[in-house]
Amino acid sequence: MNTIKLLLLTLVATLLAGGLTVTAQSLKKNQFNNPLALQRADPFVTRAPDGTYYFIATAPEYDRIEIRSSKTINGIKEAKPVVVWRKHAQGPMGNHIWAPELHRIEGKWYIYFAAGSAEDRWKIRMYALSNPSDDPTKGEWKEEGQIVSNRDDFALDATTFEHKGQRYHIWTDRASDTITNTGLYIAKMTSPTTLDKKQVVISQPTYDWEIQGHRVNEGPAVLIRNGKIFVSFSASATDANYCIGLLWAEEDADLLDPASWNKLPEPVFYTNEALKRYGPGHNSFTVAEDGKTDVMVYHARDYKEIKGEPLYDPNRHTRARVLRWTADGMPDFGQDLSDNEMAVKSTQKAKIK
């Protein structure tokens, strides 16, 4: 009996001292040890062919780009950041280093990111780095310079995807000559760092939930499933009003025709005070270790009240959650569920076209 008592006391002490560790170890399949990364906004996770996950995001100092690698999504939490590039002391790429994304294209790694100039931090443009190394945390990163858009006004949040042998670029820029806003543009790419001349706006902020604090559509992320091209995007100011909306086009549609794109009239993921999830946004998509379960990686705060400009509040933390699908093939973001409840939610399988 004394031995049993001692074991129970040891167990209680272990739980009190290391409860978080026990909880992490007891996670069910496709549940995540959130937050995966403290003070990292605009997260992007890509899974390499060998199964390695690479994580890249905005650092709150807005001064560098770093990459973490892990064999699992939960392993990102303990992975050591490797700084691969730092801002310039003067001129372009000298300020506001934002929203890096990591893509493998034609045998090279590319990082697309936004940056202001050292002298004018709001002169935001798109830039690219490249690296031929198999492992993006190693090798030498080369500055490829600016990715120039026709508008060339306030260009940021670039993402890229390939569809039917053609590579496309979606990004954010001023989308109106009469209203100060940002909208989403799309163009074909003639190389990993150049855009075709035809560049069209596929979304501007018009709904009430898109214009809180600022008129914003930004942070596009692409997911091709069920015969459709889905583009999630973020809207409004970066406080508790920040939220995620959804566009989609049929896979056979002309993606450079704005009429091909549909937008849901309501946000799909937004503040949920009961879950202490404030201002979720700027997500990316990856797949779980099983190679088939879709996962959304995003940032959010765990409190609402912010002192000063929200952009300079550092506590946007990276989180992950399973993305489910409805019977008619639309993504189910699980607005009323916590991150780990999404992993065990029972939903109907999508009808694959």
C-alpha cells in the first residue's frame, strides 16, 4: 500500500510540475500543441517531399527571415530558428520585413517576402530570395530583387501556386484609384521572379467585415481541392477585427477573369471570445503527417485589448488546426470549435468531383 501511495504522490507531483508536457504527449491524432510558435505572425508551413516541415513567419522585430525545420508539425514548437537573411541597413529591403513564404520551384527554394525601405518603412514592395540547396536552412540565399507589379504601389503578401502546368502569383496591392484600400491581384508568372503583364483584381474589400479599421484584403493562401481553386484571405485591421474570408473558382475556369471568382459574403474564421481567439488571420495550408489530412496554420492573439497600433503588438502566435470538408466539397473552418476539437470532429466526406 505504501508503494502505491508513493506512486500516486509521484504522479501528482509530475502532473503539477509538468502538466503541459503530459498534455502534449496525450494529444490525439492530428491535434496540435498550440501555440506552435510564440510571437510569430503570418505563418507559412510547407512539407518537402521527404516529409520535412519547414516553417517561416514574420518576426515581431520586422528585421529578419528565419526558418525552422521539423519532421512533425508539433515539432515546430521546439525547432531551432535558423536566420537565413537580415534586412539592409539602408535602401530597399531595409524595414518592415513581412510575411515570408517558402516555395520549392524548378529545383530551387524561393522565399517571397514584403519589405519597406530603410528610409521609408511604408514603401512596401515584393522581393524574392533563392537557394539551390536541398535543405533551405543551409546553403546560400541569393537576393533576386523586387518582383515588380504593374501597380507597384503597396505590394505585399505574395503567394504562388501551379495549376495545369502554369504557375500563378497572387498578391496584395492598392486596388482602387478612388478609395484607399488593398485588394488581391492575380497574374501568370513568366519565371519564378517575374510576372506576366496581364494582372487583374479578383477581390476588393466591400463587405462590412472587410473594412473594420482599414479596408483590407491581404494574406492570400491557395488550396486546390474538389475541382476548385480556393483562396483564403485576411480582412480588416490586425486587431480583433482581423478575420479570414474565402474566394473560389472552378478548376477549369479562366483564373485571370475576375468573373470566375466567387466570394462568400461572410467571413469563414474570425474572433471567438469564448475560445479566447482574437483576430485570427493570415493563414497557410499544409497536410498532416499522414499526407492527406488538410491543416490550416494561422496566427491569433489570446486577448482583445491592445495598447497603441495593433501592428506593433508582438503577441500574434502561430497555431494549427485540421481543416474539414463539407459534403458539397467546401472547406469547413470550424468557427465554433477549438483547434484540437477540429481533429476529432465528425464530418461527412467531401464529394470529390
